Amino acid sequence: MAEGVLLFFNFVLAIFLGFELISKVPSQLHTPLMSGSNAISGITIVGALLAAGMTDHQVLRIVLSTAAMTLATINVVGGYLVTDRMLGMFSARKDGEGK
């Protein structure tokens, strides 16, 4: 029981700390931070795959692993789409396109 309370406390603390850190980041640093976030999410996907593949088939473990894989995959794909769009803003324009 005490272990679950400690894990929940760490989770809530991470939420508040993450919100405070992200809200204070200047806009010029969002793209480099997104690259780091994508790398961390990739590690999360690998960890969730390992946790889901463990031999004991506990329902909670499978549900949490699936949720972690889904959310981390959404984060990685969204990060790459945003990064691609931002890099597209710096590419050379074709004739007749925008001003």
C-alpha cells in the first residue's frame, strides 16, 4: 500500500514539475526540447513493450503498458510532424507561393 502511495506522489510531482518547466521555456527552445522528448518517448515505448511481454499476465500491467505505448507513440509521431512543419517554414519557397 505504501509503495502505491509513493508511486502516486512521484507521478503527481512529475506532473507539476513538468508543467512548471515547460511553461517557462522560451519559444526558441521548443524544437530542441521536442527532439529530446521524442528520444525519451522512444525509450518509454521500449520499456512498455518489455513490461507488456513479461510472462505473468497481470491485467493491470497489460493495460498500463498499452496506455504507455499508445501515449508515447502519439507523442513521437506528433513531435516529428511538428518538427517537419517547422523545418518546412525554413525551406526555400517555390515561385508563386506565398509572400
